[in-house]
Amino acid sequence: MTTFPEFHKYDGLGLAELVRTKQISPTELIEEAISRIEAHNPRINAVIYKMYAQARKAAQGKLPDGPFMGVPFLLKDMHATVVGVPMSCGTRMLKDIPQSRTTAKSYAATGPRV
């Protein structure tokens, strides 16, 4: 079920503008992103660690200011760590080991991660 079928018509800045002008909420964007991940990921297996609860919580809190405020994003599983989130770099041996730190403030302050 989709809540924002026009999602694909916008880039990140366009989605952020919709959030800034209150035409859509960050929570609605999160739910749309999750819906699309769940619809397409079984076929492409691109999202290996789903951070849905963290994204929902971040979207409901105070969002950091910036050009992409309120826009959900994905983290590539290489070289960018987030406290408590596994980073395997494609190695099965590391897939369940949570990270002890976040590698860059920019990752922690950009908005909800899906």
C-alpha cells in the first residue's frame, strides 16, 4: 500500500522542499520508502539491514537543518558505520557485529536512515 504514489517523480531536493512546505511529513516519506523497499527488495536484495524503527523514530523527532531535511536515505554497507548497526562490507563473518561508533557526524545528522 502506497501513501505517496508520486514519490518517484521527485529527487531528494524536491522531497525536502515538500517537507519544508509541509505538503508531506517526514513520517509519510519514511513509510513510502519502506513500502517501496518491501515491494522491490525481495527481487533485488539491495537492503540487507533494515533500520525501519530508527528511521521512524528519527522522522518523528527534531530533524537537523540542511538541504535534505526529512528525506530518508540508505547507507551503503562500506566504510560508513553507525553505532549499533552491523557493517559487513559483504563479509558473512561480520554481518551480525554491531559497530561501536558512527564514523562521521554527517551521517548522524542528515536525517532518517531507512
